[in-house]
Amino acid sequence: MSARHTDLVWYAAYGSNMNPARLRSYLRGGLPDGATRHTPGCRDTADPIRSMPLVLSGLLYFATESISWSGGRAFYDPHCPGEVPVHAHLLSATQFCDIAAQEMYRRPGAVVDLADVTTRRISTLGPGRYETVVCAGVHEGHPVLTFTAPWSYRDLPGNPPAPAYLRHLATGLRTAHGWSPWTTAGYLATRPGADRRWTPRSVHALLGVENAARRGPRMDRPRPLE
């Protein structure tokens, strides 16, 4: 991926990478809790320069079948009405590219034209999951980027996420946005695909006493994109 056009980007994580511990396995390599697939890590293993809550326009949904977690994967549909809370991590462009490559089951070092993404707002690199890079806007002078699938959530059946995967999303939401367990459970259980199995009560029970008592560190309030 070329980083000549921007040195830093906000990676808008809406799935399991909202959880800093899960993101770290992509940065440094390793096996995240509850997964079955190791990741090689980025060429630059440094932690994010900064992480903060943001809200994107669009919809979070669950579909396909994850080989690492089993159950549905989280995807972002930017064309649907609604709001998607994310945990935005300020990374080098090289780190973002290497995370994207690992999500695409490729080795770090794949080349993607960031200038094309920031200009066109969306760039489809392939037909599969996480092979479409989206620029959701600009925040504090840096592009807000994420990756998703090229299809709409209406194009394929939903598939509920596995418990371990859902815990990472819940931890990430609570860490970034400071949500209560019930708010977190209500949001996740009502996303398309998740609603085929999960209810707010069952997600709340999944979080357990420890998660229910834990609050994330004090964070800035979610901000709209410029």
C-alpha cells in the first residue's frame, strides 16, 4: 500500500478490532482470545498513536462464516441509513495497509492506493469480504478509513456471530464509548444477522459479571466527521 499521500490515517474499527487487545494481535501478531487463526502482525508493531470514539453513517450487520471465530463476521454498509459507533485508531498508513492485508488473508506488505480511496471514497480491491476500502470522511486532518465487503447487507443471508467474537465487539464498544452493559447488548443484539440468534438479554448474560462491572477509561465523546 502506498503511504506517500498521507502519513497518518484513522482506522475506524467497527468489529472485533474495536477491542484494543484484539487489535494488538494484528499489530504485533498472535492469536486473539477465542480465535483459531494466528495473525503475522504488522511491519510496524507500535500501538496506535491515539484512539477515540467516532460515529459513522451506515449500518453494522453480520453475515458469511468466519474461519477464525465461526459464526458471522461484522460488516459495514455505508449506504444504509443509521449510525455505526466505531473505535478509531490513529495509525501510520503502513500499519493500516498491513491490517487490511491480514483481514484479506494476505501477507503484510500488499499495495493499495490510498490516494484513490480518499479521492473516490470507496475502492474495491476484490470480490471477497474486507476487500473494499471505504473513506468515511476526515477527522482532525486525517482520512477516516475502514474496510468491508462490496455487497449490501440485503444481498445475502445474515449469520449470527459467535460468542467469543461478540465479546470483543462488546468490550470495544464499552472501552471506546463508555456504554453500559444493557446499551451495548441492545445495540449488538438488534444488528441484522445477530438478531437471528441473540437478544439483548442473552448478550447481556454473555458479558458476565466481570464485563458488566467494567467500564472503559474516560474517553472523548464521539465526534462527527468533518
